[in-house]
Amino acid sequence: MLKSVECITFTGVKLASFVIMMAAFVSGCATTSVQQTHEKIEITDNYSVDSEVREEFERAVALLKEERFDEAIMLLRAVTGKVKRFTGPYINLAIAYIKIDELKKAEENLVKALKLNKSHPAANNELALVYRKTGRFAEARKIYEELLNNYPGFLPAKKNLGVLCDLYLRDLNCALEQYERYLEVLPEDEKVKIWVADLKNRM
């Protein structure tokens, strides 16, 4: 018997560690809403799940935070075998695979998540990362651009698109545009400021 959970909201996610931490906290979804403040992203998903499965999922998240990726993978595989309609376990499983450089398996799980919710920001962000890591730069760019069309204030995608354009596509105008848009919201990010200065010296 499923235990109803009206709304799960994860907050307090630092933008600087978004790619690992935020996606690690994403829960299964039918619909997804994203709210972003100056320093944090909040993703809210609605779902119903058995309490035992929820506990397994939360344990897997804890293992991811502890960088115990092999253990997290085993637990998340068990969770995805029990609940196939939620994006969260697939996204987290993909993140764990990315961390151990199993990119094909990561992609397979992200594709499964996107079949459930094709516009999910975390799943798209991670898939673009996989594409970048496997040399599919044009495909990665397309994903980032579509993601930003759906979520124009989604800073991790702006930053990641900037990196892609800067280091891999050599499209310096694109890179500068994305970095500057990112800094409009997070002007205190010193690393990105350095990237912008370096980029301008190369233009």
C-alpha cells in the first residue's frame, strides 16, 4: 500500500555544487516546479511512495553525499526496480554513474528519467554533462539552450553552457553572454569573474 506524500521540497542547495548536490536531492515527479533565489534552487515534486522505498531512497541520497557511490548505486538500482514512474532515483543513479565514469549507464538512466518528464531541469542538465564528456558538444548545447528556454533563470545551465561554449566549442561570444548573465544574479562568484576576465583577454 502506498503512503501518500503531498509535497516534497528540498531547499538550501548551493548553486556552486548544484550538479552533484541538487540532483542528488531530487525526488520522483509527475510535475516539477523550480524556484530560484539569489543563492539557492528549490525543486518541488509531488508523488506517492511506500515509506520503505522512501527510506531506501533517502539512504541512497546520504550515500551519495558521503561519496560512497558503489553502495548508492546498489540501493538506487533496487529503488528503480520498485518504483519506475519517478524521476529522482534515475537521476541520482545517473549521477553516481557519472562519478565513477560509467557514462553509458548514466545516460541510460537519464533517458529513463526524461521519458517520465522530458523537461526536468536536473535530468537535462546531467544529460548535457554526459554529452559534453562524451564529445557530443552540439547535442549538449542544444539541451542547455532548450533547458534555458523552459527555465530561463536556471543558473547552473547558464554556467554550464558558458563552459561548453568557452572550452569545447570555442564560441567565445556565447560563453561571455552566459557568464555575464550568470554573474548578474551571482556577482560574488569570483571563479566566474576570473573566467570572464580571461575570456575578454582572448577575444
